[in-house]
Amino acid sequence: MKSGFISIIGRPNVGKSTLLNSILGEKIAITTAKPQTTRNIIRGIYTGEDLQMIFIDTPGITKPRNKLGEFMTGSALRTLNEVDIIMFIVDDYPEKGPGDIYITDILREIKTPKILLINKIDIMDPAKYKEIYDFYEKTGIFQEILGVSAKDGTNVRDIIDHTGSMLDEGPMYFPEDTVTDHPERFIVSEIIREKLLLYLEEEVPHGVAVEIESYEEKPDIIKIGAVIYCEKKSHKGIIIGKEGRKLKGVGKSARQEIESLLGTKVFLELWVKIKENWRDSDRDLSSFGYKVK
């Protein structure tokens, strides 16, 4: 049997989480069009015939603006020497995303085998694809360069086959029916945060954290209580909305997806609290699960 760990890296919004969900055939990582949607390391487990691959979806690599940003970028970079394969995703010319050059320079110094994925080929002009391909091929640091559409699944099977062929023999790390090692509480909190990202104004989402305060399983229903933390009083008002409509919309949308995930009825209660400047507080970051080193 072949097995190993694969780190998925790239700038924010290049489709890392979408690709992971597409490989697994189900959603374990939240996805939105807003930067920094992924904050934690998300592990997705693909098990096929005589093959198990543990994919590590990392936060987008970018210049940090606060301690939360330092945590996110640090989390992504720390995986590079700890995995069997690095999967680097791009979706544009290198000069359009300076972060791609920064990441490429880092990868030059790392001996771990690397695959480059050029994402969004479903909407990309073939000439543009060729230019991107040629640029990265000339670097000489990638064992494979493949085009993919994480959104519609084009070439995802090829990615699985190529990546699997690069792995050595190894053990089965997880039971074959496991798709992630994250507990349900974590995934529930991420679903709530995803709905907040989708519903909220541009300046609010990155200052929002979700904490599950209660999680009570009963025979026919799961009761969940979650606190949404924001950094400003004005943000609290935006999250709640006029007559509580926005918070109700977030709660309804999150509850429906959580029920689909867990396969049972869910009673979801949401509260909004203010925790000023939590993104620059080591103590607050730690309490929300972001262990800053």
C-alpha cells in the first residue's frame, strides 16, 4: 500500500479548499470568495485501492498584518518540510500575484517533491495557460505541472493518480471511511464562520471568530450553542442586522448545512459578543485554537 502526506499551498483564493473538497467528493473545508477563509490547517483523507493520501489544506500565504496573519502564514510554511509532497496552486501570471514569486522562491530551497497545479482552466484562455505553464516549467523545481478546475472537477482524477504514483509504500494512517480527523465541533464552527463570511460586509469578516460553547447530543436532535466574537460594537450591529434579520439568516443557513452534515435535526443558538483586537492578542488567539509560536 502507498500512503503519505500532501501539503496544499498557495495565495489566498486560488482554490485550495475547493480542490480538497473536490478530491474527497464531499465538503470538509469552507470556501468563499473572500481572502483568508481558511485559518487553520484542515486535513482531508483520501483512501482508494491500496492508497491513502492525507491532504493538508493550509491558509493562504500572504504578508501578515497582525498576529492572526502570522499564525496563518506560519502554519502554511511549517508544513513544507513535514510532508511527502507539496502541491502548489496558482491561477494567474506570476506578476499578477507577487505572492506566487515569494512562494516559488521558498520552494527552490526545499527538497520535498513538488507538483504545480494551474487552477481555473475552465475559464482560462489556452494561451494564458501555456504562458503560466512555460514560466513555471523553466524554474525546474516541479516534478509535475497539471491544469485543473477545482470548481467543476476537471482533471481531479489525474491529480489523484499522479500524486499517488509519487508516494512510497506506507501504512494506512486512518480507517478507510474517515475523510477528516477534525471533530464535528470544529467543522460546525467553520460552517457558521463560512455563513458569516458570505453574509457580512467587507470590513467585518476577518475580525470574526466562532466558539462552540455547548454541544448536546440527544436521540433525535443536537443542541448547539455558539458565540460569534467581533472586534467592534459597530460590527456587532452589522452581524445582528436590523431586527436581528442578518443573524437569523446566518443561523438558518448554517443550521441547514449542519443538519445535512450530521444527518439529524439541529437546534442552533447564536450569540454575538465583542472582544476588541482579539487578532493581536496571544491569549485570545490561543483560546480560539490559533496556537501562535
